[in-house]
Amino acid sequence: MSVQTESKRLGDWLKWEEENQYSRDIVTVLAGSGAVRALTSGMVLGRVTKGTATAAAVAGNTGNGTITTNPTVGQAAKPGIYQVACIEPAANSGKFSVEDPDGILIGIATVGAQFAIHLTFTIADGATDFVAGDAFTITVAAGSSKLKQIDFAATDGSDIACGILTDDTTAPDGTDRSAVAVVRNAIVSDNGITWPAGATTNQKNAAIAQLKSLGILVRQGA
């Protein structure tokens, strides 16, 4: 006799919410990539808020050194334009300030050395040395805002909890799917919500704090 597993129901994890037209939103589940993306009721979700990064020299630079064309996007990176400006010229070297899209200084990059705060890139020396004011921009594209199961290893923004899926949903390979998620003002059971396999206690606690900032309280034993 085959064994059948009953799907989780909304009441297994959702214990209270504001009027559901307020606490829930229609969301877009990201298409499967090479396979069907199957999500289940109670699954904690993350939103794709960041895309890839592209770097370019600012017109009018004196130095003809280069920068990594497609810097690696880290978890702390923000969508928008990073400013990388030469503040300390030197023969065959130099130092560059790196400011995030909000104008916050996040570090100093040295020519020839890998920089790895928010983004990972290297500025290479050229035949003509950099001078003060030479600059590069790094543009981090905005993400699709589509949702998938929270992924604590992701760097596209989906490592941040943004809601909980109400009903089982399947997004076919290459096709997005509409769904409904609880995104604010609710109480849920820690026994009923679903985390990725291998999620650590620290990762869960961080995501629970993120949900709390949205008004979604995770209660033990509820």
C-alpha cells in the first residue's frame, strides 16, 4: 500500500492575521530554472531585489587602468550606482574610495588588490597612472521582485525573509506563477512554517527578526 502525505494547510501555521486583504498580497513566484519550482504552504519566502553588476570607467579619466567588468555581487550589496574615485594617486598604484548608492563610504580599494566589501572587484594599473578624481561606476541592477523560497546563501536579495506562502504553488520551468503570501501583520507558528533544508538556528533567528519587522510574529508552540 502506497504512503500518501497530506499537504500542509493554512491553519497549520497561520494563527492570526489582520483582515486578509491587508495582511496578504498577490505575488509573483519566480519561474523554475531547468526544473519545476514547487513551493508549499507555510514556506518562508525571499524576494529577488538585486541583479548583476556592471562596471565602467568615467569619461575623462587620465589613468587608463581598468576595473573588473562584472563585479561579483555580495549579500550586502545594494541596487543602484556605486562610486569608485581615486583619492591617493601613486606610480603604478593608487587608492580609491568606494561609496555605495546611498553615498556611504564602505571601504578603500587599492590598485592591484581585490576589493571585497558589498562587491568583489579589482582595479588594474594601466600604462598611464591614475590621478586624483579618476573614477569608475559600478551599477547593480534592480532585481525582478519575484519571490522564491528563502535562500540563505543567495546574493540576489532572496536571503532576506519577506513573507510566507499561503497555498501550494508550482512555477513551471521558464514560467512565472502568481500566488498569495502573508506579508504583514500576522501571527504564525514556528512548528508550521517551512525553512530550507540545512537552515541553521542563527539563520532562522535572523529571518524571524526580518519577519517581525514586517509585523509577522513567529510564536513558539503556537
